[in-house]
Amino acid sequence: MATFNEQRDAVAQALVKRANAKPDRAKKLASAYLNAAMSRAHSVTVGAAPPPTAFRSAQIGLVLAMLPEFKDVPTVTEVSALLRITKTAAASLMREVQATSDEAVDLSVAAVFATADHVAAGAQASLPNSNTWTFDSLSDLKVARDHLEFVGATFKTMSDRDGSYELLVTRTFVPPTVPTA
């Protein structure tokens, strides 16, 4: 039987291959995934956790159990690669995860802002004293907009088409951060 490290490395290699994940991120995600799977199996078997009532609830529980160790939210592509499901099914699963977990939402918002670039907007910007935030994808921009609306920050969408995803946001806005410990 393979050791934990051998299993983790095999899962990480699959993530690099199937999800184009960076090796360090893949190793961290693989470790969180395997630990969560073992913990969930143990908890259900010894009666410390209720058994899942459906396969989907088992998948949601597994993703939720990974979050504390991973300290990030896996991408749809990563979930698709880990669980060997289509990206459409993975996207639906991640929506359900976020609907059932405040931690998943907080980590997702923090990750979106952590990966975005921001610079001070010029004096001619349509929103005075603002920063221009550039996001990697339309879905990241939507997560950011939802969060900005929720916290009552002043912002303006500059671009949300053709690979350009930018918001002007007042400089007083402080983005959430991903926990490090």
C-alpha cells in the first residue's frame, strides 16, 4: 500500500496534469483532500458524523472538510480533476458548497482579491480617489462585485467583456485576506 506522501504526490501530479495547477498548490490541495477524505470516512464509520444521504452531499461534505487545511477554495477545474466529474458538475457542486458554508464564501472572496491586480486610478478616473482592480475572470469579477455591494463599498464596473475584467473601487476599501495560520 502506498504511503500518504506517495498518495499525495500522485494526486498532486494528477492535478497538475488535469487542472494545470501549479505544483505547490496541487500538493497543498492534494494533502487537504486526502486528509479530509480520511477524516470524513472515520467520522461516519465511528458515528461521529451523520452518513451522507446522497452522493452529492458526500461530495459537498468532502469539499467543506478540505477548506480548513487548504485555506482557499479549489477552482472548478481542480474540483473536476479531483472528483473526476465534468466542469459543469463541479461548478454546480461549488455553488452548493458556497450556499452551505460561510467559510467557503469568505475564502473565495479573499482569494479573488488576493489574485487580482490593483493600481491607483488616474486623476481623470470617473470615481475620485479610487483604485483600478483587474480580475482574472468574469466569475472573479462577479464575486468581487457581490462582495463590494454587500459591504457597501463604492465602485464602478469599468470592463466586463472580452477578457478585460476591471472595477474602480474607492481607496478606502480594504479587501479581505486569506488566513495564513
